[in-house]
Amino acid sequence: MPHGRWFDGKAPLARLTLAMALLASVAACASVPAGSKPDSRDHFERFNRAIYKFNTALDHAILRPVARGYVKVTPQPVRTGVSHFLGNLEYTKTIGNDVLQGHFVDFGSDIGRLLVNTTVGVGGIFDPATRFGLEKHDRDFGQTLGKWGVPAGPYLMLPLLGPSDIRDAAGLVPDHFMTIDSLISNQDVQLGLGAVRVIDRRTQLLSFDAALDSAFDPYALARSVWFQRRDYKVNEDHPSDDSLPDETPPPDSEHE
């Protein structure tokens, strides 16, 4: 097989096609637990449960142990600095979506926040902007599409990435190109940042493992919480009564 980058040439495309075929074959064997309530928004439930099972196996084999090890050997201040640094790299995504959603006051504030944390905050490791009264926002293109009136579409469990829907999945590409990460040409640096980001996000979810581990149907729990949080985020200006968020944050990575 010829050498090359993962996304270069025909060989990577063949690998991707094979991977999707394997996932589809696993989905054909997926089953819905007896007593589990169906959700009208989850049209691809068997397929989604198969992806959830795959994500859970990967999480338990690799991500969860690595995250636990990271917590054991890394002091909290260091972990906080890493989280701030990674968030600062992605903050241009929020700024871009400020404009697309018409939040022009927040747009100015968020530019100031990025500049302060990048300079005074030493590349975003520290967060002096919050102490200066510059509120942190979190906006993405899936949310933007929702505010434009684009329907969410069916629930979709993404391999490795976790819960989503058709609208949010479509927003991942423009969101990526709004981040500083997209300007980094060195693939080794990109892969390194990606790996650190995955570990950082998984670490932040360790406290919710017990709730999922003890749930009758972890898949349904993860789906329900994700819907509540996304509905609230899209309707943040005028949330409906049934879109108020659960106190438990949604799991980005899947576990059982």
C-alpha cells in the first residue's frame, strides 16, 4: 500500500469506506433493550446504538484509563491551564458565530477576550479576561443553523465524536475552519493538539461516569441529556419550558 497522509490519495478513501462498511454491519446486529422508550427524533436508533457501543468500547479500553492517569499525574492548575489554552485556540469559532447570529455586542467583547487572554494570559494558559469582566461565550455553527430556522433533523451518534444530529454534524466543518487549529499546516502538531484535546475533554467528564455506569439504559440517558442541553443552547435567548437543561452536563464521549 502506498505511503501518504491519511486524507491523501485513494488508499485512505478505501480505508474510510471499509470502516463505514464494518460499522454498518455492526449496526445490523444492534438491538434495543426491552423496556427502553423510543424517541421520535432517533430514527436511526439501531445504527446509533451500534456506534454508541463502539464508542463505549474505545472509551473503556483507552480514553477513560488515559484520562484517569492524566488526572493522577497532572496537578489541577496545570490541567486548568491546558484547558484554557485549548479553549483559546477555538475561541475564534465563537467570534465567527457571534457575527452569524447577530450578537454584535458579544462579538466586540469576545474579540477583546481573545486578545487579552492571548497576550496577558500567555497564549490563553491563564484567563485574565474573566477577571476583567469579559464574559465567556460558547457558540457554534450548528447553533447558528438552528437560529436561522434549519431543523435539527434526526439524532445521530458519530463515531469517536459522540452525540449529535444532522444539523450539528453539518456544522462541524465550518466550525473547524473558524478555529486557529485550521491554520496550522504541520500535521504532527495538529495530531498532537487533537490528542490533548480529546484527553482534556474526557477528563472533564470523569465525574459523570458513575451516573452512566449505573443507568438502566446509558444510551437513552446520554441521548436525553444531550437533547436538553442542545435545545437550551439553540434557544438560549427564549428557551421553552421543555428545553431547560438538566443539571448533568451531556457526555461528549460515550461510555456505558
